[in-house]
Amino acid sequence: MSTAPIRLLIVDDHPMVADGIEAILEGYDDIEVVGVLCNGQEAIDQVETLNPDVILLDLNMPGVGGLTATEIILERRPETRILILSMHDSPEYISSALSHGARGYVLKDVPTEEIKTAIDAVMRGERYLCTGASGSLTPEPTGDREPLTSREQTVLLQLAQGKSNKEVAAELDISVRTVETHRKNIKRKLGISSTAGLTRYALEHGVLQGTGHGL
């Protein structure tokens, strides 16, 4: 039984780069390029229509950049696998991309076969760092916690104020399912199992300060 091809969306503000990648990846029988866009806002606007399995997303684009786009796209379609495509191999860029929810990080100067390898890896549910990128990431000490994204911090603040998932969803204009996903990720990252624990964490780390919800 043949499986459906991987639906791939390419987002890059350099047409030559985007078209070059598209031309090569379209040569694979198991990949269908569903769109080539030039900025993060277009990707956000069209992700639900194009319904991609994987998005190859440039990091630095005018307007909405790759990190913001990653966060918003994953709120709308949490199952989307995002591969960041970048010329930057610094650990800060890579760590930031992964903490925002990207499944992988590929440098623009890698052979196209490696981009295909990365797509296959994230489709299997694995994380993928290309050779140049993985070498610049030092292993995190086990005591370090994975940082919360800015959106997760916002959700944490709402939950710490005692709001229900439904109230948070209404406040942030996202679905209840998305709030539940954020809540699960926050608890996992912080190693906290209860809502009371989240509130305590928010108080201890100053998340609730200056919100007007004090005494």
C-alpha cells in the first residue's frame, strides 16, 4: 500500500533559495511541495489551508520572523513539524529555535540530501540538527530546565491567576485544546504536576508581579 507523500511548505524570503530547494525536493516521489511563501505572516495565514506536514522555515525574514511564526503556527496546528532553515550556526539561534517548538535546524549550506534526511527524521517524530548545527550545541547540563517560550509564559501567568483553560483560551483567542497543550508542556518543562504548583512557581519567580492581581 503506498503512503501519501509528505506535504511540504517552503518559507524563505530569498526566491533563489526557495526555488532551488523546491526544484530538488520535488524530485523525490514521497514529497509534495504544497507552497512556496516569502515571509512568516504568509505562512501563518495559509498554514490551515495548505495543511503541510512539514514546514521548511527561514529564520530571518522581514516582518514576522521564523521564531514568532513557529510559535503561532504551532498554536494553530500543533501537529505541524517545523524545520528551521538558517545560515546561522550559533548555539543561541539553535537553542532558541528548539525552545520555540521547532523539531529541527538545518543550515542553508548543507547538501539538499541532508534536508531530505531532516524531513524524514522529523516525520518519524525525531529531532534533527544538521552536522554543522549539532556541533555548535553543547549538551545541556541535566540540572538545566528547558526554557518556557514567551507564549507559555503568558499562559502560565493566566493559569497562575486562577483562570480555567476555557477562560485562558478566551483571553488569548486560542482553542481550549491549545491551552491544554501549553499547560502540559509548561508542567513538563518545570517538573510541576499540579496547578497549585504552577501558581507557587509563578509567585516565586516573579511571574505574577505587577499584574494588578495582588492584594
